[in-house]
Amino acid sequence: PPAASLDQEWKEDSFFSVGRMIPDVNHTILFELVKALGAPRLFVQLLLALPQDVCRSELERLVEYVASETSPSDIRFFLDVWWEVMKHKEGQEDATVSMFSALVRQHGSESSLDDGLQPPKRFKGDPGSRSDPPAATSLLVVLIEGLKQTYRSIALPRMRCYALANLLELLTVCTELEPEGSPLPVAEYLDKVSSVVSLWTSDAESQFHHRGLGEKVKEAERSMSLLSTAKLSREELFFGLDFLCSLLHAWGEELQGTLNSSEELCFESYRLLDILTTFGKKLVCFSETRDLGEDEAHVALELTQITKDFLQEISASLKIKDLDTSLVSSVAMIIIEQKWDRHVEMCSVFASEKTWAFSKDWVDCLVKNKALFQKPELVLKLLETLVNFATFHQDKEARELQMRVTKAIVECYTELLLTDKNKVISGVLASWGGSGLSLNLQVVMEGFQEDLNVTFNQITKSVSDEGLTRAVASVARLTLLYPEATVKRVCNLAVVNLGVHHFLAQILCSFPALSFLETHDDPGRPRSLVVRCLEEAVWGRLSTAREEEQFLEFLAFLMQPSSAALLVSPAEVTKAFVLPYLKSDSAQIELSLQILSKALGIPSCSEEHWIKSCHPFPLLVSLCKLLDGYTKYWHQTRDQLFPSLETKDLVLNILCQLCEVVRPETAPSPELWVQSLAWLHRKVVSLDWTIGLRLKKLYGDHFKNEVPATLFEICTLPEEEWTSQPLPAYGLGSGLLAWMECCCVSTALRDTMLTLLTVNVDNPEEVNLFSKGFLVALIQVLPWCSHSEWKRLMHVVENLLQRQVLHVPYTLEYVQYMPLLNLRPFACYLQFSVLFLRGFQLLCSSSCSTWLPAEAWLHVVQLYCGSLTDLLGSVKSAAGPPSHPTEDRTSAQEVSFICIQMFCHLLHVAAMLPDKGCSEPLVVVALEILSQYETFSSADTSPSNALRRANERHFLESITDNVSDEVLRGTLLQKLSKLGA
């Protein structure tokens, strides 16, 4: 009915007096009716819906009723009401009680209850006056007072157990004895619920004996889940404790005898022993942690001793028999399926209790309630249970169950967030290592390889940001089942599939759980799972430069710090792919060096640099030995493995990076740092002397720069920083060679050398001698230079030419007529070109014919061609754009002239070179020179331009005709034929 009509009926119904909270009804009839119906729960729900003062008044009426002419049924009724008050929870009422509560709340303020009537007992008069409880008038104290008035009428041991249990529950739960937030562990909770259900099932006198299992479980849960809606004051607590003490004195000995003579417990005696044990522990804790008065301490101490003595006298055999496993599992499954109290925690017990697992009911419960198991810790427990079962059961039926359960678990796992999936993967790796479930769960391997192939075929065909989420989800499922195989497949595809390595690295980085460290047989040296997979699936199988490049980029991506954890650390990568291969005769050394360079480029995630764990000083020595090997590069046998000269720059860069990151802070103590430097110095002192200069940043002020004594002849070196050492290879006149080798070491040292160089430009003989010696030294250094070292030397040449310290006369070998041009802005570039020509004339002369091995010529030519390209760029930059000539810019004719000169010098060099396959770089630069010549000569708008271009083309063709290299000659003549087109 509508609320409005209910409201009207409430006020007009003759059964209810308007303005009264409850009807004028004979309480004796009411209490007898409730007792006869066995409905204490409904009575308590209606009672507690009343306003507090009315509720207390009605409870006092009940106490008065029970205390007068008390019968056993009265005692049972009173204790049942008490127990229901303790178990009551808001929100569990049925519709009728809820409606009654709503009406009470609505009209409570209008109502009063003061009828002055005493409730007659069985139509008899007033049972007599009551003594008032001490100070407090709460419902709880009313209950205690009620027991105090009626305990002499309680004769049955079962009822005495019931009464004591109620009092103990009240004093434990609703007082200071109960600490906040300390629920029973779920396993103990399940055990108690199951015990109660078992007792009710076996006890024919129990009111729950004939109830179904579900009803018993629900009621047992109510008994276990008592909530403290109010707390007794300290005074009320000790009023209750004092009364409890007197009850135990009065009943204790007799109850002990009765309990010890019983064959088994009933629910009431079970409750008593259980709560008494709990109460005793909490009372001891309370006594030790609270500031108690003398009388309070005496009561607490006496009660503690009585409790202890009582429990000691109870026979140890009087325990509930071992619970039937099937009952406990049935109770747990009912709680889960009905989602009753603590069902979430119950899922944890369900997932990990191996004695229940894989019964038909267990499997059905899991499948039906999958949504409740979508938590990482539950998925892990289920997996452990699954693996345990699979280890001991291999028959057909067991395998079918395994398949069904595996499917359910994977479905639960699939619904997890990615962070939670990572937690599961971490747990799988911690329990079973890289093999995951595949090692113990054979059903996982059935169809796994096909699933792996299909999944990754789809992933590699749908590389996109949109496809990343789907790909991660697919890989997550495979990783759960067999982490190692999945990671290996990712690593392999990242190398062999063109262009997918970044996408696959993104997928792998979505699983920080894979940063797992394996211990295997050596717990002291954990090893990265991903690094091992890379080693086994990829390392040593890279067959092309492209695969090596993709491997490098893939590895660099995995080392990058991101929002997630670092998947592989630079230290792990260095230990796996660098340190074992840092030997000159290793086939993987060049790739290892590239990996080390990438790793050093990764910023350190902590204050302590990761390089500290990679033996930095032995690593430095290995790199120094590599550099020393380059001094003998062209004198090694052809079958001897050694990294190419192109790799020298990489070694130099790595050495420089290491000197930056290996600092005194990386050593445990200053003393150890000094010892390490001394050890390093001893190791490199026997190597090429320039290596010590490269370590200067590391040495600091501990060691001076040690150089050949002849360097002091041409430089003013400060003795506090520099010292000489006797080197037989640097005899008289080798000072310039040593000076030039110093210029190759670093940009800073090059600038220092240029500053400290002493040449008297006012002395023509000294300038001539210096210039000739410079050319000889340049040719001596050239074949052993890396590209970066040669570039530093080119800067030295440019500096000396601009300062006019280096004298390079320009001859007119390839000039038909006197050029009436302004060549001063380009003088340095022309001298450069001539200097190269003079150097090759010396290098190709009969006096040096056996000095340079045949293999070295291509490297020398490549350095020369690289310098010409740079020179051409400088000329172009100095001249400005040819299509926008301005008055203050040199005209196009000067640039055309310089291009012709450089072209002729290049062909001259080509003509002198031995026939050793060096034409390719020369062709490229020669065509570049001709293209630039064409650009600038075409931009010339002077009237004589056509004639001049025709003459110049004829001149260039005549020079080219004399080139002996057919490839070079044919290509250039073809280019020249198109110049005038």
C-alpha cells in the first residue's frame, strides 16, 4: 500500500492509540506469543527499531517478565533475545520490519510511552520491584541485569553454558577488551562456521537441526560476525566482570564436571569454551596495557586465574572432532556462491586449499563464479593448485578437468588490468621460472606452438598504435602459459622481421614483470630472463648488417627507462653481450662495442652509476689494449681477427664516455680509488704512449702527461703537467710526429698543442724545415687515423695555413693561362688541395713504396676523399649561393677555377695510386666536384662564359683521357660530355 495510506491507517486504526509508539497490548500475551512462535529474531528487530528510550523500556519489561516466576522456557527465551541483540545488524531486516522502522522514524518524535502499567505474568500481578543497575542504563546493562536477576533459576548445564557464553560475548565485543580492526583470520573463521554447522547437524535438540545447509551456514555466519554497536563504560565493564566472576565461582566446578563427562560438545558448550579462551587472552592483554585501579586490577587478576583454571580442567579430548573436508568445502562454496560475509576472503581459501580442489562441485563453483576470482593473488593461488593437481594426476579424466580449470583461470587472468597481469606473471616466474606452467602442466603445451605462431603472425601484420593494446593482451596470455618461449619469439621476430622491432619492444616493455632475475645454480649471480632469451634466440645468429642494426635498436629500447620498470638494465646487457667478447680476436667484438656505446648512453637510474658493477677498470684496460692494437693495424696477418679501423672511433668514444662516468664516487673509498688508478697506470704504461693522454680526465692530478722527449723540442710544455719518457721509436727529428699524434687525441689537446707549438716565422729556414717535416709527419700518421682523428688534423692544417706558419706554395701545374681572378679568399682551400697532392706524391714515391701495405690504400683514399668533400663544402659556403651573386661575394668564375684545380689534383692522385681497387670513392668525389663546377659555371653571366666553358671542358677532357683506371675514366668522360649539353 502507498505510504500515505499506511500513515493514515497507523493513526486511525483502533488497535493503535493515536500518539502512542506501540499499541496498548498485554505484554504477557506478547511475550508468550513470541516465545511460542520461536521468533526472538523478529522480536529483536522490531524492538531495536524503536527509539532508544522506548527500546530500553520494553527490554526492561521483558526482564521483569522473565524474572517473575521464571521457567526454563523463560530462560531460553531471554537468552535467545540476548543472543539476537548481539547478532543484530542494520540492513538485514525483511520488508515488514523495514516498513515498521520507517514509520517509527517518522512518528518517533510525536510518540511517548508512559502508560504506567506493569506487565502481568500469566495474568498475575506485579512480580515485585527491581534493584537499579549501577549508573548506566544502556540496553547491554539491562541484559546483564536481567541475567543477574534470573541466574539462580538456571539449572540446566546447557542453559548455563548459553548464559555464560552470552555474557562473555557481550563483555568481549562491546567493551574495551575488543581491540579495533582485528577480525578472525579467514581460515579460522571458516573452521568455526563449519564447526557450528557440524554441531547443529549432529545435535537433534538444536533449533537448526532440521534446517538446510545454506540456512545453517547463514546463521552460523551471523554468530561469527558480532558487531559492537555500543561500548560499555569502564564502570559498566567492571560491573559485568564482577558478575561474571561470581557466576564462574557459582557454576564453574559443576560445569567442568558436566562438560568432562560429556561425550561431545553441543553448540552452547562449544560457544562457551571458544569465547572463554578468547576472553582470557584479551583480558590478559587488557590488564597489561591499561592503567587500572586497585579494585579493577584485583577483579581482572582474579577473573584471569578463574578462566585459566576452568579451561585447564576441561579434558583435552573434549574438542570438536576433525571436520569432514567435504563439509568445510561445501560451507566455503555456499558462502562464495551466495556472496555472504567474507566471501571475497573465502575465495582465497577456495583457490589455495588443495584437498578440495578438482572435485566436481569445486570446478563448477569456480566456473560459475569466475568474476570473483579476477584478482592477481587469486589467479596465482589457482595456478598453484592447478599445478599441484597436475603433478599427481595424469589420467584422461584429470586432464579434462585440467583443461576446464585452465580455461577458467585464463579467462579470469584475461579480465585483469595490465598491472595486475604483471603481478601474476611475476608470481609465475618466481614459482616456476622461465618455463612457467609448461614444465608441470602438459595441457598447456597442447596447441601452444600453433597459438604462438598464429598470434605473432597477426601481430606482425598489424603494427600500429591501435594494434598495440590488442597485441599486448595476446602476448600477456602467452606469457602467462610459457614466458620463456614467448619472449624468445618476440626477440627472434624483432631481429628477422623488417621494421617491427620497435613495435615488439613496446609490447615487451609492457611487461615489467619480465625483468625477473633467474638464479639457477648460482644464487649469488642472478641473471635476467630477457637477456638469457636474447642470448639463446638471437645472439650469435645475426647474419646481416640489418639484423645487427635491428638487434641494437631493439636492445636500446628495452634498456630505456620509462614509466614502467627497466626491462633489462645496461649493466646486465654489458655483462652478457660485452665483457665476454671484448677481445680483439672475437667475432662479435664490433657489435659488442656498439652495444656498450648504446648502454653508456642510457642515463643511470640511481645516484650510483651502473658501470660500477661491470668491473670498470678491467674494462678500461681492455679498451686500451684494443686501441694499442690499432697502432699495429696494418702489420697484422690477414687471417688475424681485429675490429676494423672504422670501429676505432667507436672505441675512442666509449673510452671517453667511461672516463666521464668512472669517477672517484664509484669507488668504495678514496684509498681504493687511488689504488685502482695506480693499477690502471701500470697496465697501460707498456701500451702506446698516446693512450695515457686519453685517460687524463680519469688520472686527474695523480699522473702527469707522459710523452716522447722530442715533443719538448717543438713545444713549450709546462713541467708541472708534462713529463718525458724514453721511447726508442721517437728519435731525432720525431717531435712533429709526436706533436701531431697529440693533436689526434682530443679536440682540447689539439687546441693545446696549437697554442704550445713554437715556430719562428721570421726565420725562413725554420719555416721551410717545419713545413717539410709537417708533410712527412702527416703522411706517417695518415694511414692509422680514424675519421675523427683525421678531421682533427684537418683543423690543424687549416689553422696553420691561416696563421701562415705552414708554407704550402701553389704551383701552376694545371693552369693553362694566368687567371685574372681574386683567389685570395680561397687561398687556404687551394693550398689544402696541393698539400694532399704533395702528400700522395711522397706516399707513392719509390722511397715509400714498401712502407704502406696493400690493404691500407683504400682507407687512405677514403680519408682523402672525405677531406675533399669537406673542402668542397667549405668552398661552396664561402662563395655563397651561385644563383644570388652580390657585389661583396666572389663571382662564380673563382669557384669554377677552384673546382677545376681540385679535379685535376684528384686525377693526379688517382694516377699515382697502385691498382688496388680504390677507384670507387674517387669516382664519387670527382663527380661531386664536376657537379659543383657545373652549378657555378652555369651561374656565370659574363659575355665570355660560353667560350670559357668550352675551353675548360676541353681541358678537363684532355686531363681525364690520361687516367689509366678505366672505370674512373669512363664515368668522368661521360659526365664531362653532358656539361655543355
